[in-house]
Amino acid sequence: LIARAYPSSDFSPIGIVMYGRVDDVGGLDLMKEAGSKWVTTHFVWSLAEPTKGDYNWEYADRKAQNAQAAGMDLFVLFSENPDWAAELPGGPVTNMQDLINITTRLAERYDCDGTADAEGHPCVHNWSFYPEPDNGGLLRAKQGKGYWGHDGAGYADMISQVSQAMRSADPKARVFIGGLAYDYFEEDGGPFVRSFLPDTLDALNALGGAEKYIDGVTFHFYPISRQRWPTIAAKAAELRGVMNAHGAGSLPLIVPEMGSWSSPTFDSSEAAQAQRLVQMYVRGLSADIELMSWYKVFDAAVPGSADDTAPDKTSGLLREDHLTKKPSYHAYRTMTRELTGLNYQRALGAAGAEGYVFKRPGDPEKTVLWSTAGTTRVTFPYTRLRLVTINGQEFEIRD
């Protein structure tokens, strides 16, 4: 018998990226209102241990405590090695024992078992290591990205030791490869190394098995290579193929960072961003991605201004004023309200439309759908329909 586990009534795989502050100034209250259940954030080693053996947990504690108070779980990206421990913020450390020491302390401090916990006993069990570790470019490494692209074996050695140490301190700890860019490869003129993931998995298998040391593979998704991966599900399928071929096929996929922008400067709009947000999430759910976090809460630029220099400057759910909610915010809130606790069932078969069917045991089905060919007609075999628009407006249709 093979059965898919049903989620709890309040489970949601829909999260938000808050790399800096995890508080109301950073948008925590707004994202709680929007129904987010996860926060992807940084643990900054250089802040927690600015000098060797001198610990300052205030910043990390505050993130964990605030997230827990808001009813959200943390997915943590370990980042920014201190100068005393490594030459680069996202590269190999000089002494592996230093990394083991800090990660063991992390696991113990946030395992919420009542012993040596942070105040309030916040629970943090999901840890990933170094941002975009498939980077092979020194310039990006100096700017804070990982620097393991050509050293999958070294990364495997590092994460195997960290994983064992963290699980010894917290049996519930889950350890993940840091979010892969897996895009803009060296052969395309970029800094990212396509072979990093298979190299790392092969090295972990040589150490006793990838699934022995890691609890999943994480990747980032932005619609920047549509000719290669037209959807998030297409990119997930390619990565699953790599995992299947290298002994990690049963591990889950997680997307701790994804987004799309709203600026006309980069051929988009606020309405288009809202539509893409829903499409990316439901396609990801159909591909059985365990968790997806949107980047980010607030825009960093006004569209068309001198600061509007990159697509991600307008990937927020609120405008730069931190007050005005964009259509994407309302779409996010509608989506969490309608899909929290539901399981993906199947794709909708309808000409001229793309759709995905979700269900909770004992409840009616819910279908998320949109037109792919202008105005189109979709027939449902029911006498009554509840229709919810992307911005949350509800209508009832009877035949």
C-alpha cells in the first residue's frame, strides 16, 4: 500500500523570505495576516560569534522568538563566516572544528527540549548551508555567496560532518544543501557550476549515502530562463532527474527563495506579478515541492525610478513605502486562505485553461485555474460553484 500523508488542518507549504529582521518592522505582522506559515531567514555566524568563543545570540534569538510568537516556523540559511574562521563568507572554513562547534550550539539552543534553550524555548529544526553554494565565481563569493561550485567533494565532507553534529544535539534537526542557483551556468557565461549537485551527491554516497547526511535538496527559482525551464515544475523535474541518477531520489525538494517582479522596466506589471505568484505556487505544489518561500515582503525601488535597476527590486508584496499592498499581496493571502491544509490531487484537463485540483479529506474539491488562450469556457459537473477571484472576491454560481 502506498499512500500520501495528509497535512494537518493548518499546514501550509507557503512561506516568505525575511533575510534581515523577523519582526513587524520587517513585515512579520503583515505576513501573519497573509497566512504565511514559514519564514526563510539567515543565521549570520559573524554576528553570533564575532571573535572565537565569544557568543552573542541576541539577533538570532529574536528571530526565532518572534517567528514562534507569530505561529511561523523558520527555515534557516547558515551564512557569513567570520573573518577569523574563513577567508570568504560563504566558502570553506580554516578549521572544521570551529564550524562543528557553532552548529552544535545552534542545534542545542533551538531544539526546544528544555535544556540549554534560548529564552522562550523557540524551535528551529531546518538548516541549510551557504547561499547558492554552486557558485564558482570569486567575485560573487567575496560578495557573500557560497564558493563550492568546483568542490562538491569538499562541500560533501563539510555537510556530512555538520549533519552528524547537529543531529547528535537535536535528533529532529534536518540539514539541507543551501539553495542552489542552478541557472546562469559557466557555459552560459555565468558563475554557477552545473556539476556541483551531482559531484556533491556522489561524494556523499562515497561517504555512506547522500540520504544518510542530508534531508533534501533546495533550489531557487526566478523566471529568468524560460526557454530552459518555462515553469518551476520543469526545473524541479530536471533536478529530480539529477537526484535520481545520483542516489538521492527519495529526498524532498524545497524552494527557500523564489519570486517575480512587477516593474514595467523589466516587462511586467503588478497584475502580472500577482498572476505569476499564484501560478508558481500551485505548479510547485503539483510538483510535490515541500516548501516555497516568496522573495520578498517589500519592494526596494519605485518602478521606473533611478533605483529600479534590477528585477528583484520590485519582487515585493508591498510597495517601497512599506504601506501599500500590491495585488500580489492580496493574491498570496487568498491563496493561503483557500489552500492551507489541502493536498494536491491532479491536473485539470480542460482545453484553453491550466488548472490544478486540491482537496482535504471529507471536503469538496478546490480548483485553481487560469486561461491559457484568451477567454475560454470550462465545464464542471456540479450544480453549484463557489468562485473566488485572485484578489479574494467571492461569487456563487448555480445552474
